[in-house]
Amino acid sequence: MRIQRIAPELLATTSDDVDLSLIEPIIKEFKSKKGSLIPMLQSVQSLYGYISRSAFEKMEHETNYSLSEMYGVATFYAQFRLQPVGKHIVKVCHGTACHVQNVSAISETLADELKIKDGETTEDGLFTLESVACLGCCSLAPVMMIGDDTFGKLTRKSAVRVVRNIKRAEKAK
């Protein structure tokens, strides 16, 4: 499971390739609303897929929220991402039912197949591998979700087959 939420080098980064003008309407909408920090962060993340350092800095400059306050919220809640993610997020359930069905072996196999570690994104930006506490599909254990699709009763082979099928479909586009 993911333990470290922010890589130290990410905190030091000040430049990224996002068009900050796109968040101006979001800031305008939430700027003066009390208790709007989480919805504002969710909206920014929805726009880019993650919240960049420069987006945090723009929000700090144009709202009453400090950088440390925003990072505090963004690092507390697992829903927020502070670095770009892949087009397909592979969420592997590590809840009790999946754990007893040896989901760790499936996660390791997927990491080997994708050549990344848990929480990382493939070089081509296609996949992000993520261990999650529970997907709520215990009767399908072991289970993973990719986008809105759920894959259950997994084996190492079937999990790899799913990822390879997505790769093939992406290449065919």
C-alpha cells in the first residue's frame, strides 16, 4: 500500500506544463465561499488529473488559503494527486478478502509487467498502478478496477492479460 504521499523532489518543483488560465473560473467560483477548499481542489484535479505545484501557487496567490493549508488537505485525503497519473489507473484491492486470496502476488506481477512500483506511472503515461484499501467487491476477490471497469476472481495471468489488452487497444487507436 502507498505510504509516502509526496516525493520530496515534487515539493521543490515549481514549473510544470499546465495552462493555469484554465483554473481562473474555478478560483472565481470558490474564492469567497466559506469551506470551499476541498471542492476547489477537487475541481482543479478534475481539470488536470492532478494538482500541480504551480496550480497550488496560483490558488495561494488568489485566495485566502495558504500553501501549507492546501498541501495539508491534499496530502491528508487520498483522493488528491500531486503528480500526473496515467491514462488508465489500475487500482488493485488489498482489503481483507483480496489479501487472503494472495492479491500481493498479483500486484507484484502487475508491477513487473508495467515496469513500475506501486504509486508510479509508466513512462508512456498509459498506466498508474495503485494499491487501495478496499474496492467493495469482496465477492469478486481478488479484484482490480481500471477506470469504471471491475475485474474479479483475478489470477496473475488474468490481471496481466487485462493490462495487455488495454495496451493493444491503445496502440490500435
